[in-house]
Amino acid sequence: EQTLNQLLVEMDGFESNEGVVIIAATNRPDVLDPAILRPGRFDRRVMIPRPDLLGREAILGVHTRKVPLGPQVDLEVLARATPGMAGADLENLVNEAALIAARVDKSQVEMDDFETAREKVLMGAERRSLVMSEKDLRNTAFHEAGHALVTAKLKGEKDPLHKVTIIPRGRALGMTMQLPTEDRYAMTQTYAENQIAILMGGRIAEDMIFGEVTTGAGNDIERATDLARKMVCEWGMSEAMGPLSYGQKNGEVFLGRDFNQSSDYSQNTADKIDAEVRRIVHEQHEIARNILDEHRTILDKMAEALLTYETIDKSDIDTLLGGGDIERAKPEKKLKTREQLEEERSKKQN
Ligand code: ZN
């Protein structure tokens, strides 16, 4: 504020014919003094959102200028795979990729270094040291296979599958990755509904196979509920509630982040909203369950493939969906179960 006040004082000294243009940037437009925004001072406002596909490609171009790149590195593909990343994220991605390449003494940064870096940035580093029990691994394999199979079989708009893994990353025990084909600025209702069904898939698979669910599905449930609530309260995607906005967002302290919501509706309306949210989630839950019931053999095969290969990619998934078997050399297991570790330890002692 002091800077701005000083600026205002200085600016008043300019004559209108001096041809001086002053540009300033802030991420707190909400706290600016109205005096600053008056005509003749800062009277044009340009919102700079996160970069789109072309923007990301250009930004990657800037940050890779001094990085020796392998011949197959395609910045457009990278830009495509990094929707929602801001300039600083992309810079970080390039740095990570360079570090990963340097660690194995490569003279050039290659595409798979970028791929590893992207996964690390998006989902945290792999935690191969995390020791899970055989049971946890099986649970995770079926959970992720559930997400993946629902993703593959759902009709209508969705992001295609990219890869599925049971190698723990960050706080997640496994991961089903979808790769958007384009930047998504608006979600259709079908897309939102499909997303909920996909989120439900993991939990349903666990329930089908083991007859009980684990806490691993907690985050999925939270995200699905959140999405359903937004469909009802913000996007007018519930016929029963109509195209109205429920719950006024006030105090937008930061751009694009909503703070506490105050309710502007009656308890009766609140009950109806809850019922609608429940209906949407339940409907998608049923759709996901039907898919998994119908394709149970593929679900089993996919989970087994995950336990064998730990990570399966799009072509593996296509093979399984086509009723085939993955035919590639079985990799050396990197994930060790608690049982295996104990066995190794007791062998050493003998
Ligand atoms: Zn999940």
C-alpha cells in the first residue's frame, strides 16, 4: 500500500502528454484502493489467467532455452500434458526433469525425464520404500482397477486413461491417471457425472471383491460429493433445484478461491439440496457398479496385471479390454510386501 501511495503521488506529477505508461501487477485486486483504479491512473485492468495450451508451449520454450534437449522432446506434447499449470509450475517441471536426467549422467534431457518429472510434480515422488502388506497391495490393485475399468467403459465425455499404478506416491497408495486431450474450460453435465462414477469405481471394486471397503476411498468420496454439490448449488445441473445459485460466496480474498459460504436459503431448501446431491452420487454409484459387475473378468485380470507389473499403461489397458493378456517380460518386483521383507530377514538370520 505504501508503494502504491507513493506511486500515486508520483503519477500526479505527469502531464497527460508525456506518454508515460505505468504497468503494475497484483494478485490482490480486491484490496486495491478505489482511488488507484480511477480513470487517468490505473484505468485498464487485464486479467491474466493460467496459460492455455499455446501459452504453456511458449513458456516451456522459454524455460528450456538453456537446457540441452533430446531429439524426441516435443514441447507441444508436454504442454498438452500439463493443463492448469502456471508459469512457475512449468519452470519447476523443467528443473525437475533436468535434475532427473543429471542424476543418471545423461547429457541431454529426454522425454521420459519430463514424464517422470511431471508425475513427481503432480503426484509427489514415488514412495517405493513404503512397505505395504500383501492385503493392502491387493486392495489397492482392485481399487485402482475399479477406477480404470469404469473410466474405460463409461459412455460420453471423459478424459481418456493414461496409466494406472499401485506404486504409492505422496499420500496416495495408488493412482489412476487420465490425460485430458484438450484444456477444459467448462465441464458438461455428462463429464461431471462421469467423473463421479469414476471416483466411485475404486470403492465399489473393493466392496465387490473383499466384501468391505477401506479408508483408501475417503478422498474419492469427498471429491465426488463436492462435485455433486457444485452441480446442484452452482451449475444448475439438477432439474429439481433449477438453474439457481444456492449459497452466496462472499469474501473472495484471493482470485479464484472461494472462502466461507453463507447460506441464503431455508432449511427446507437445504434438505432438498442434500437429497439431490445424494441422488446424483447414488445414480453414478449404480452406473459404476453395473459396469464392474458386467466386466468382472476384466476387473480381475486388470488387478492381477497391476500386482504383476505395478504400472500398466494405455496400450496394456487396451489389450486387457480387448480380452487379451499383456505379453511383456515380467519386471523385477520393486514393491516389497511386509511378508517378503520378513521372510528375507529371517533367511539372513539363519
Ligand atoms: Zn480412489
